[in-house]
Amino acid sequence: MAGPGGVMTDEVGVITGELTLRTEVDAAGAVVVWVQYKDAEEWYVVTGGRAQVREPADAAAIHAVVAGILNRPEG
């Protein structure tokens, strides 16, 4: 659940409400954080959600940190 102000995305600006978060490593070896409205088909890149990593396994740690930051159901 996104807190007040929602989550800024590159494609559509701010999205709010109940969201799904996905973190993956792209073909260039960068971690990309994606978000979607819960149960929707479209995914959006979180603004600032791209980073080069040395190890693809780092994506799991990045996902945990981002989920903790973005999940603010109480504000």
C-alpha cells in the first residue's frame, strides 16, 4: 500500500493505492524496480528505480529495501 503522495513512475507519474512491486535485473545488468496497480496488467518503472549492480543477486536486497520504503499503509 503506497502512502500519502503515492509512488512516482517514469511512464504515468504518481500512482497510489494498493500496488504490486517487482524488482528484476535487465539484460544490461541493471536492477529495475517496477510497480503496478494490484492485479493490473501494466507495469511502470519507479522513478529513480534503476541502478547498476555488481552482482545480480543484489536485486533481492534492493527489493526488500524498496518494499520497506514504499509500503506505508499508515502514512
